[in-house]
Amino acid sequence: MTGRTWIVACTAVAAAIAAAPAPIAQTQQTPVFRSGRVAVRLDVLVTDHDKPLTGLGAGDFEVLDDGVPQTVDLMSFDSLPVNAIAALDLSNSVDGERLDHLRSAGHAMVDALQQGDRAGVIGFSHSVQLGAPLTADFARVAAAFDQAKAGGGTALYDATYAGLVLGESDMAHSLLVIFSDGLDTSSWLRRDAVLDAARRNSVVVYGVSVKAKPLVDTGSNAERVAALNTNRRQAEKAYGAAVPDPSPQFLIDLADITGGALVEVDSTRHLDDEFARIIREFRLRYLLSYSPAGVSSTGWHRLEVRLKTVRGKDITVRARSGYFAG
Amino acid sequence: MPLPRLVAGLLGAMAAAAVAGAALPPRAIAAQTAPARKRATIATTKQLRGTIDLERVHNWIAAARAHQTAQFDAAATAIDRWPDEALAVTITDVVDLTRMVRFLDAIRTGGSDGPTLTHRDRSFALTPSARADGKAGEIAVLDQVLGLDPSEPRTPQINHLLELGAMLHTDLGARGEASSNDLSRAASLDARRPKRMGMLDGHVVSIVDNAQHWAYARFLLDAVGGSMATPPARWQDVEPDPSAEAFVARWYRATSAWLQSQGRWADADPQMAYGLEIFPEDARLWFYAGVMHEIFATSQIQQAAQEMIRSGFVQQVHVESNELDTAQQDLRRAVTLDPDFAEAHLHLGHVLGRQGSHADAIAELMLASRTIAGAELQYDTRMLLSREQEATGDQVSARANIERAAALFPRAQSPRLALSELLHRGSDPLAAQAPVEVLLQLPADESARVDPWWNYTRSHVRDAGAKLDDVWRQVRAEDVR
């Protein structure tokens, strides 16, 4: 389940908290909201045969908070601006034609934005660098894509964290698009720490990854496949464990936690189409809100979002897997 | 210290079929009470049946004496063209000749049997019988072949020749090798011949033929040693002991460090293994070995190794948990041998942290922090301490160490990220934004925002080049001709 959750207190209280000076780190966690009604906002994508399904209402949805059904309101995204942050893997493996395609994809993303939206660019190798801050100056964002240069390691976890924090810098509708092969080699932050930050965060993450090609291509030759499998088992025995098939698991996990998606492409040639599609799809999410009832006011809450009235085996509902309260 | 770039390296690999399921076993620590240690060997299909190609021996010795420090000069060029088989046989012959000289030198005042060397055409033939009165003539011939001065003690001369030969092959081994970037060839490679996979940023990017020069160098240095008090019954049983030779110890340390600095894991692993066989009490070698396994446990090495495994290649890296276990074992040995080895405590602390032993990690890192020298290493220690302290719930100490690290390198990105994550996890996610905003304002030029963490896996061999230069200076200082 993937999606997006906001925890919102009364406006006045939220403003007062935001204005307070940052406290010295404490060993005991203090509540984020001290008073007022608390509403949980979820953004949800419904697809039918992989195409966004629109026209649904509040009554079509069922939300379970830690298994407890909740009463749902509905808010549309039509009027909410988008903050779109692109985090681009600029390590050694992204060079030449790939970099050109990435630049084109950046332009396609900018072209899909509308007035009122903002965009930002983070480029990363082993260093995490700001290409463009969140800005409505789309020309500046496009220039950031054009100036991107490749070279170095891959600090995927560090860059993801920076993008998540940048995305939650205001309460807008924030999307982080990460382009990477999903293999971190340089970060200081640990994988689990970044996933944990994503759980506490309101940004939706879409990962875009190029499928890994095998070193040895056996094609469909049964004999070669059998030989490779035999060799692989021997190699795994020497290694000490079975080796999974390659997959950008970090990006998959991020998508699941945040309500986004992973887009895997065979090559970077049509990356521009994918980036533009992500922006368009992001606008077509439903925003559900509810005031939690019958559940704890603190800690991690597991969320399930289902459709009550629409059925079909090709219908999928993507929503965030949970949220931290208190 | 140069900024890190790629995470490059060469992992040793063989097609699984060639290995027939036999893994490169985790290296066992050489027990102090173990019998004869494993000696360096080189592969040759020609067993020494008594015929030595004198011309090849002469040419090899001439090249070893003529070769200049770390240059690919005419001497090195000439030897580099030799086929592996010819090199292996010739080096074996040279070593055997030195053993014969040692043997004859030791018995020439005695009356025990030994081999008779007969000069036949341009080669030597060995016959089983011997006569004591022939020894002087035989040793004179060997002096001539090996270029020894009979008026000077032979042992130092032999050692020097072997050391020169080892340095020739060290320089040849250190050269970049021709590689193929055509990975489609991987499936058609000769499975009988070991390969090395070049890797970059966690991906396998090339295939490199496995040259033997490091093995030749080790083999030569295994024949270095002092004079024998009592020779064995046969010259074939002469086994000098290099463990008392300062040059050999420095060579293993310097080359182990250099190979690691270049990411040449395929060669670094056996280099340290053999070094530790000879010098099991060398804390520095245990340190290098431990850090190597610490690096083998990192994601970039594990990912490259898994890529090779999926293609059916047995390679030298083991699963992450096993590598961390070996790293801990080796680093503990280093700090046991040298309790003041601050850098070993640092890396041991990191390994323990990765294994989830946070309290033990903190203890090691605190030991390191008391004496570790240099801003980069102090930074590493503070950052790793902060991580372990956060893991134990000590947010206050964690934050203090992050800030101390940031004070050492104000433009490093890792402390900003660490502080932000600490705040994000704690009571104030809003405050977590400020450090990230500072991070994202850092200059694009990496030389203006150095982060020692980028170099953590190379910092332990930061002086590798200088160490190797020292070894060359030592061997040249011992030139007697």
C-alpha cells in the first residue's frame, strides 16, 4: 500500500509550533501537537489497468487505521500546487547518452508543471548537491538539469534523505522523483534510517530505475541457462548465501512506505515520457482526510485504504502504509 | 589526501566449473604452534628434473639487476614479454640455484653428500652422487651463474639478488594490466584460468587477466634468509626463513598497503595471507587484513560480488556477516598485539557497530579517540561514535560528537546529514531542515567541501606510496655491485 499522510492540527497551534526555536535534542520524544483536533490526510492513487481512475467520492473509500474503520472526508487535488523535486544519480555509471536522456527527462518534467507549482533539483554522486532550490522559476530548474555532470560514487541514501527533508519544508503537495539504479555505495546515512525518515515524512516518492543487465547473457538457450544455474549455485555456496536477483529494493521500499511507485525502464531512451507521466499521475490522486477515532494518539499507525464500491482485479489502490502520530 | 573517486577494484574470480565447488576458504589465523607454514608457490608444469636453462637464468638475473625503481624500463619490458610458463620455470630455477649455493656454502667444509653439478652444453644436469672435493668447483660455477662475489659472504648477496628480483616483479605487478571491457566475453573465457573482475561503484565493468607477478615476488622472497647453522641432508630441503628479514617485513606491509590503496583486492588478499604466515605477530598486517574484510562487507563490494555470482563466477568475497566476523577477528588480533594502535581501534569500533554490538563499538571508539592523530581520523572517530551513541539512545552525546566532527571539517556533508537525521528522529523534525539547507548550500566544487568519510576505506593506506618508495630505497641501499 502506498500513499501520503499528513497530520494536521488546528492552524493557530501549528503556526505557533513552527515559530518556536528549535529545541536542544532530548532523549524523550515530545508530542508534535499539543492541542486541537488532529486530522490525518492521505493521498491515494487509484488505477484501473494502470491508468488513474478519477470520479470517485468519499463514500467509495474505506480507511482502516490500525484495523479500525474511520470516517472519511474527501478533498480534491485539483487546486493544490505541486512541489516536484528531482534527485538525480550522477555517479560514474550515468554518463554519455544516459546523461543526455536524463537532461531531456528533466525538461519533460518541467514542461508538465503548471503555474503555482514549484520544482527543485538535487544531483548526487558521493556528494549531494543542490542543482536548483524549490522555485517557480522553471527556467532555472531546466538549467540545473542542463548543467548536471556525472562522476563519482552513489550516495543514494543521503540524497534521498535530503530530498525528503527539502520536500517537507512546507505543507504543499510534495513529490520526490529519484532516478538511480538503486545501489548505494557512498552514503553516511544508513538505509533503515532513511526509510524511517520516509515514514515520518509527508513526501511521496517515485523511483525511476534502469533494469540491470546480466553480465552473462544466456538468452533462451536451455543448456546455457542450466549451466549458468549450476555455476551460480556453486558460487553461492562459496559465498555463503543465496544471492537475490538484482532489484532496486530501496526504491521499492520507499515507494511502498510513501505511497509512490517504482518505474523500471529497460533503457533511458524514453525517460522523458516517464518523468512527465509521473507528474501528471501525481495530480490525479485523491486526498482523503479523517480524524482518527478509536486508535492510539501516539506511535506508528498501520493504514489500509480500500475501495468499497468499485471492484475489479485490475483495480489497485496505492496509499501510504502508515504514519507516526503524536 | 586526494579526494576519493570511484570505488574501483579488482576482485579475484574463477569460473565455478574450474573451481569445482571449492570455495576460497575464509583464511584461518596461523596458529603460533602450527607446524611448517604455508610457503609461497608458483605454478609450473615443468618439474625440475635436473635441467636448468642457463641462458634464461642469466637473462632474468641481468634484468633484475638492471631494473630501476618503479619504472617500466627496458629490463622490465623484456621480462614482461616472457610467457608465464617461462617465467615460472626460470624463477623456480633461480631459487633452486640459490638454495644449492646456500647448501654448498654450508657444507663445503664438511663431508656430507650433495649434488654434483655438471656443466653440459649450456645447462646444468644434476646427478645424485657427490664428492666433497668437487664442491669448490661446483660452487664457483654457481657463483658465476648468479653473479656472486666469492670473496664476500654469499648469504647477503643471494638475499639481495632475490630482493631485486622481487622488486622487478613488484613493479610489473603494480602496472595496470590490459583489460577487456567487453563483458559479453565473460561466458566464453577460459574457465581454467583465473580472472579478475574490475569493478566501479558496485558494478562489474571489466575483465582482467590474472598476472602472476605478485606470486613470483612472494616466491622469491620466501627464499630470502640468514645463514644456516646446520644444513639439511639435501639441497632440496633448504628452506630459508625470511621471518627475520626486515626487508621482507617492510615489503609485505608496503605492498599490502599499496594493493589496498589501488583496490586490487584479488592480489591484496593472498599478499596479506602469505605475509601473516611469515609474520604472525605483525599488528600492521593484521590491521590491513581486518580492514580489507571490513571493506569486503561494504555494499559496493557485496553488490559487485553478487553480480559476479549471478554470472556463475566463484569469487573471493564472502557474505557480509562472514566478512564482518573475519574483520573483527583480524582487528582484535591487531589491537591485542598493539593495544595502542588507535587506528585499529577505530576500524574495530566501526565493525562492531555494524554487527550491532554498540556498547563494544563505543568502547573501541573511545579508545581510538584518546590518541588517534590527524584531523581526518579524528573526524571519522567522532562521526562513528555519534552513530553508536545514537543507537544506544544517547542523543546528547551523539549530537556533541557530530558537532565536533563538523568543527573539524565545516563543509563536510555527513555531519549535516547526521545532525538532521538525529533531529528528525527526535522531537523536532522542523529543526531537521536547517542542517539540510546548509548542506544544499555547500559549494559544488568538491575540493571546497571535503568530507573525510568519502575516504574512510582508503585512509588506512594513505601512506602506501611512500612505504613502497622506502622499500625501494632500502633495496638500492644494499646494492653491493
